[in-house]
Amino acid sequence: MLTPDQRTFYDQTGYVHLPAALPVDLLTMAESVLRRWQNGIIAQWLEAGLVEDAGEQVGFSQRLHQLWIRAGKPRYSRSPRRDLVGKQMYQILTHPVLLDIAADLLGTQSISVHGIFNARPKLPDQKWTDTPWHQDAQYYRDAENTHVVSMWFPLQRVTEHNSCLQVAAGHQQGVLHEGVDDEETGFRGLAPEIRQELTGTSIEMDRRDLLCFGQKTPHRALPNRSDTVRWSMDVRYEATAQSTESGRDKGFVARHPADPAAVESCASWVARWEDLPSGAY
Ligand SMILES: O=C(O)CCC(=O)C(=O)O
């Protein structure tokens, strides 16, 4: 739960960094989901003959990087979503700590998971994974005037050297720009002339820290200049009563004290992804 000062800071700036907010079990589950995703990617490289072995002896902070270099630096899904779906991802999305923080920020106990969540396996020397300045509402315009809180957490310490996020405070009035496709990365983002006006604050974070920001808060990731993987996850929540169409599409009601039967089960949610092929967004 947030302190009154943290809550005021979020309201005034559009973001709040919560040190040591996450329990160890949540990070352990996130790592397990990401290891499963990583095994799938490396299995594809093995099958395509790009690597000779799966490098299972290499540690989690290095393995994707080392195998990616050996494989000739192929492109892979930079924001996997469908391939994270399963029981553990459901447990992460419905973790009581995340739901309590969401309830605090959204001002309601009836919380829906927004259907856009991601992992970001970011390596050095990969311009195409460098997320440019954007507002999340540029990706779901129906939330321009509906509070959707994004929550971002790293699986290791992040600094300006290994791709921490930067946020620009005090821009919650509206969507600053409908969005352009960034020339270098293809990510949708703010137009260059708007980016120039933003003052970025680097949010350096430890494992177990959480960064929360609103759907209109401009943010970006700095490049990863380390020689290790920068692992992170981002998840989103909205008030069930005001849930958006884009949020409901692959999202679900996660907490509803007045009507517990409205909460969607893991099996029902997972079934809604079954028609999407592996690798789909
Ligand atoms: O992790 C990143 O590189 C970008 C994250 C982001 O932009 C988001 O969570 O909205």
C-alpha cells in the first residue's frame, strides 16, 4: 500500500517509484515465466541450426545474450505477450500485492487486469528493442480519459547503463500526440518535436522495486549498454466499472468484492488465448 506522500507524488507527477514493494515469490514466478519463454526462443534457434547447443549451463543474466550472439543476432519477439500466458502469468497478474497497489491508485476495490502486459528481454546492440518516448494511451486511445495504471518491474538492478526507464513528470493533461512509428525501432511513440520538449528523469531500480505510472505519462527506456540481459515485466490495471474495450479484450476481472463470481478463472482466461498462435502479440 502507498503512503500518503507516495500517493500525492503519483497524482502530481504521473508516476511513483516504490522501493522493495514486491515480494520475492512474485519475482520468482516472473523469472520462471521468462525462463520458459527463453527456452522456447532458444529451441527455435536450435531447430533452425543457428546454435549448436542450448547453452543450459549459462546463467539467466547471460544466456539469452550469449546464445543470441552465437546465433548471429536474429530478431526475436521484443515484447512477448501470448507466449507468457499460463497459470503463472495469471498468478502474477492477480498477485494480491499488485492488486492492493492498483486498488490504492485507482480508488476502487473492483480491479480489472488490462489485457496489455509484456516482458522486455532487452540486449545490448539492439536498436529495435529501445522503446522511444511514448504514452501508453497512444497504444489504447480509448483510455485517453480513463485511468489505466501501468506497473513496471525489473528482474535485476537497472541503471542508466543497463536500460532503466525514464519518465517525464507532469504531462497528464492529454495524449500529446496520436503517435508516429519511430523510424529506428518501428515502435509507436511521440513525434521528435514533442520528445525534444520532455525532461526525462531516470528511474534506477533494484529487484523487488515497482514503478507505477499513468496512461498519459511519457516514458522511454534507455539503451542497454551492459553485457547482460535486461529482464523486465510490465502489467496494467483499470477500475472494473470503467474498464475499456481494449483492456477487456484480453484482460479480465481480477478482484470484485461485491460480486466474487465476476472474477474470471485462470482456465477461462487461458482458453481465450488458445486461438492465437505462438509468437503472436
Ligand atoms: O521496458 C521497456 O523497455 C519499455 C516499457 C514500456 O514502455 C511500458 O511498460 O509501457
